Amino acid sequence: MRHREEGQADESVALRVEVAGRTLGHVRRRLRVVPHGLDAVLAGSPGDLPPAGPDGWLLRSLPAARLAAVAASMAGWLVAVRQAYPRHYIAMEGQGFDDWWQGFSSKTRSTLSRKARRLAEQFEEGFSVRSYRTADEIAEFMTVAGALSGRTYQARLMQAGLPTGEADVAEAVAAAAADKVRAFLLLAGGRAIAYLYLPVERGMLVYAHLGYDPDFADLSPGTVLHVEAMRALYEEGGFRAFDFTEGDGAHKAQFGRASVACVDVLLLRPTVRNRAALAVMHGVDALAAWGKGALDRMGMRARAKALIRR
């Protein structure tokens, strides 16, 4: 969920070639990955580029207002926007849950409350939300949420489920020991049906992983969990912001309270190999855009999206 491309700085980066969220393949390049945190995005000052990787750079969440200047400074390089999106966030300082809740329209508040009631009514004992913070708690969370993650559409179609390898769990537990993680499970019918995992960076909550049991998708467990998690996070206090990170989406747009226009940008050395890779990615993107337009004209896009996620 969090990153559309995988990789570390100056390593082999798997650039996804995908249609409607379904990965068709990858184009690998050795790139220096340069992420931009929310502070840099809000300041509009991405800073100087570090040395390039063998094939160039991947700039994540570059403020769109800076794109022209960056492109102008890279004469002779291949510059390609991988995706453009509003980076949604919630400024939490000096705010409470009621302030955030009132940011929804009255109709949306009614809909969200109705979803919670409907979910509770489906189970004899309703539902509960459990929070996780300490190292021991996060170790338990990773076991329970990890088992659930494998069943989610995020894991099946996008390879974006909760990482559950031994090193991933150790990293999460270490972060919890430093008080740099908040996590939540939605429990109903004797089992976990949704999870939310939030690293804490520089006092900001990072929207890293949200998933839910597909058997209960029509009950909106992920949405219900996120509302209850926001309630708990505001009660705890001390957070500067909630960062929805790279990429757009209906959930981010609905739950966020502000946004900054951003782009993910490839800066590639002008080799034949890199030109060919861009041609493939641009061709698939154009085909996907044509398909979306055709589905929109037929009024079938929502139905097609639902079928793909099954």
C-alpha cells in the first residue's frame, strides 16, 4: 500500500508494470531512491539530489510545483512521471477527534456511523478494537495480522500486504521498543478481520498497511477500524500529523483533511536499455488509460474493479 515501487537507495528497483492494480511484471533498474517526507513536501523544498545510481534516480513524492525546475536541471536525461497524485495528510496538532470527525459532511458521518452499527449487528458480541504499541504487543500483532494479510487483495493482487518475514518482524519489534509504532486490530466473531499498521516518524503517523478479510468486505471493516483508530490516536495525543504517503485513493481522500500535489519521477540515463523500458511502461499506461475510459463510457468501471479484487 505504501510504495508503488520497491527498492532501497542505489539498489535494484522493481518498477511495476500494472493494469487496474494487478501487476503484469516488473522492469528492474539500479536507481538511487529519493523519498520525500511530509515535512519536505509541505516546505516545497526537496533539497539537493544525492549521487545517482547506475541507471539514475527514482524521486518519490516530489512536490509537483518543483517538477519543471528539476526537469530543467536534468538536460539530456530521460525524465518520466510514473504517477501524479495528491499527497493527503491530517494536521493533528491542536486538534481532537471531534475536529477531525466534523471534517466529514453530515451525510458521510451518518454513513460511517451506520457502517459501524451494521458491522456490530452481524456478530452476537459486536466488534472490538485492540491497540498495539509495546515490543511484546507488536510481536503478537505481527503474528495475527500477518496471517490475515495473506488473504487480503492488497497481498494477492498488489504484493502490498503486511511484510511478515523474520527480518520484517524483528524490525517492527525494534521500532516498537523505541516507541515508533502504533497498530490496531478489529476483532469480531472470535477472530481478527482487519488490521492497521502505522510507523511513527518524527512525530508523524505513517499510513503503511491497512487490510481486511475479504469475506467481510461488504461490511467495510477497514473503514470502521480506521475511524476507531483515529479516536484512540487523538486520545493519546502528541502526534504532529497523519501522513497518507504516496499515491491517491478514495479512502485517503475521504479520511485526509489536506493535500499537496506530488509526482513520482524517474530520472534515467539516456541509454537504449532505459529508453526501451520507458517505452514499455508508457505503452502499458496508455493501454490502461484507454481501458478505463472505455469502461467509464459503458458505466462498468466500478463493476470491473470489484471483479478484479475477487
